[in-house]
Amino acid sequence: MDSCCATIKAKILPVRTNGGLSRGENGFWGEQIRGSLKNKVFGRTRLRKNLRGKRAGNLKPGVTVSVLTRDINKEMVAFESSSFFEENPKADPGTVASIILGGGAGTRLFPLTSRRAKPAVLAATQTSGDAGKRWFQGTADAVRQFIWVFEDAKNKNVEHILILSGDHLYRMDYMDFVQKHIDTNADITVSCVPMDDSRASDYGLMKVDETGRIIQFAEKPKGSALKSMQVDTSLLGLSRQESMNFPYIASMGVYVFRTDVLLKLLRWTYPSCNDFGSEIIPSAVKDHNVQAYLFSDYWEDIGTIKSFFDANLALTDQSPKFDFNDPKTPFYTSPRFLPPAKVEKCRIVDAIISHGCFLRECSVQHSIVGVRSRLDYGVELKDTMMMGADYYQTESEIASLLAEGKVPIGVGHNTKISNCIIDKNAKIGKDVIIANKDGVEEADRADEGFYIRSGITVILKNSTIKDGTII
């Protein structure tokens, strides 16, 4: 039987670790590392006994307890005082620059992106700018073309660059993200989420070691390559059942780079690489400290018609997974100075009605009604997202259009609409039925004012659907 004894060692000066944990730091698993059972990982794999002939500075004396066994090589050291750890610098917003990528051609969100960039869906598009400037070839190339901004002397204080995507829906405190990046002394940090089988092939997938360092990264793998990226996600804090349902770690496409590392990668190391997910990150993993940051809150990529539609309608649930109405972390948008919606004798169930709307004796169920929308009597909206209008038509204008047999902006009386996205300024006449009863999955009817994508009817911006039309 092994004999054990506890010894107290004073003025121990442990070596710095590559990803030193600071007081109160959240670990890769999302919990406070200190005091966790996962301290054994730190003690077993990250503590170095060899100080390489130097004493670590900026450390306070403390006490540590060692449990001795017959094999001195198996000795486990557990720190009982946080006074050993050097304080990591606190993330300073003044040293962080942010880039919000506007998305690519937007083919997955077409036809909503036929006249706007992805982040402007709900209107500006990417243009080639001045004559002679070339179009962006990818996410990395978009940043590369603006390297001069970060090399400007006015921005010399920028130490970290935060790269975001414009077609995601989530709520994140980016300074926590940047702090993790600093605490782990990372060159690059990639925000990630657990992912299920059905959607894994749509994302960049990664494997990580016990410290949260990314050791392998594959962009949108398929077939056997996809299966090879499965990991035990219970290490992320998921239950056994959850880890079986979500066996992948997926990149959110949200990154923090050290400024010098990003500039070197784009200009010198990989000057011909145009995309972060498929080229820069997989290559950088080999010789850079690329860390994973687990994001455990709601996140949705709304880059397709179906995901955009589902994520928006989910906001109407009685207990939505994502809620804009959080007073501690409010969302801000352009002020429109519109009056409240006017509702006359309507039936509204699980719906969001925006400002400046006029609803008259209609039914709205599990739907969103955008700003300045007009719903006439007898209208039924179900499972529909109506984006609203950019401007009003006066009562006299509406009366004049109707007298001429034309269709004003909004939805005419006795029209029934379900499973539909109605883009801005659409004019839908009376006695129209939009239900896709034949279950068509894909259809292109631009000349008739609509498309069908993933079974969802999309009424085009500024289009006109004539009286009595059946879709």
C-alpha cells in the first residue's frame, strides 16, 4: 500500500504556462476552471517543473500542496492559492478593431438578395467602388484589400482584430471573447458551437485538445471526411445524450486575430488564399496557437431562405429561444419615428406587429408584420413574414389606385397567405390565395412576382400580385 503525506512548500515559483489561467477566467468548457475537477488536466499536462534556469516574475509567494506516491513522476501538484498566477491584462476595447463581413453573392438567400447584400436583408449592396477596384474574392480577400487601414499610424494602437459575419443571429459579449483570446495567448481564436449531423457539413468543423487548442480544422467536409471530424463533445460540458445528438464542433465564422499575425498571414504567408474558413484557418492551425472559444448561447446562421424564415418566425413563440427584449443587452436599430400600430377588430395570436401598421378586421397567426404594413379586412396571415414598406401611400392615393384597378402597397381584402415571405413594398391584391398547396419545393416565377425556395413562397420586393391570383 502506498503511503502518502502532504507537504507545504513556501515561495514556490511555478513556470508560466502557454495558456495561463487568470483569476475568474472561463475555460474552454464554459465553467470556472479553478476549483473544477478539470484542474487535473491543468496539473497533469500544463504545469512545467523546469523553469529553464529562470524565475518567473510578477508572481506573489504562496502555498501549494503535493501528494507524494512511490513514483515521483506521478506526483500531482494542486494550487490552493491563486496568488501564484500572474494577472493577464484586461481586454481594452480601444485596442480592438471590428470588421463585419457583408456576405458573398448571397445565392443561398436569393431572391431576397437579388437587390441587397445579405446583412441588409430586412439596402445596400457590395459594389466595386471606384473604377479599377476589383471585387472581393472571399472573406480573407475582403480584409486583405483593407490592410492599409490597420497599417495607418492612426490605428497603431489596434492589437486585435475581431472579424464578424453579417448573416448570423446571436447575442455575444465580444469582450469576453477577446479576453479569452488574450488569456490563452492565442494568435487566432475561433468561436464555435456544438453541431448535429444534419447541418454539420455546412460548417467548418474542428478537433481540439484538452486545453482548447485547435489541432485540426476542415471546412464543410462531406462523406467520410465528415465522419472523421466527429468528437466526444461531452468534453464541452454536454450531457451524454446531448453529445450523441451534437457530435461535432462547428465554427461560427467569428474570429479574433492578433493584428500582427493577421497582417502577416494575409500579406506574406498566404497571399493567394482568399477565404478564412477553407484556407487561412486550416493552414494556420499547423504552426500557430489557434484556440477555440465555446459559445453556449443561442446562435443561428440565417444565410438560407429556410433558416432565415424559421429563425424569424421562432421569435413569435411564447418563450422564444432568442429574445430581442432583454433590457440588459438591448439591440439598437435606425430610429424611424413611426406611430404605434393601429389595430381594428383583429385576431392576433403569437405574432409581432411592427410600428406604423394598419390592421383592419384581419387574422394574424404565428407571423411577423413589418413596419408600415397594411392589412385589409378579411386578410388571413399564417406562418408568414411580412417585411413591410419603405414608405406610406395616403388614403387618397390608395383610393385612386383601387379606382383604376391597380393594387396598392399591402394586402387586399379577403386574401389568405401562409408559409410565405413577403418582401418590402409588395402589392398583393384582393381575393388572393398564397398557400403552395401542391407542395412545390423550388420554382422561379420572377415574371409573376415570386419564387419558391425550400417550399416557402417568396414574394419579391416591389412586385405586384394581381387580384384573384392563386399560388
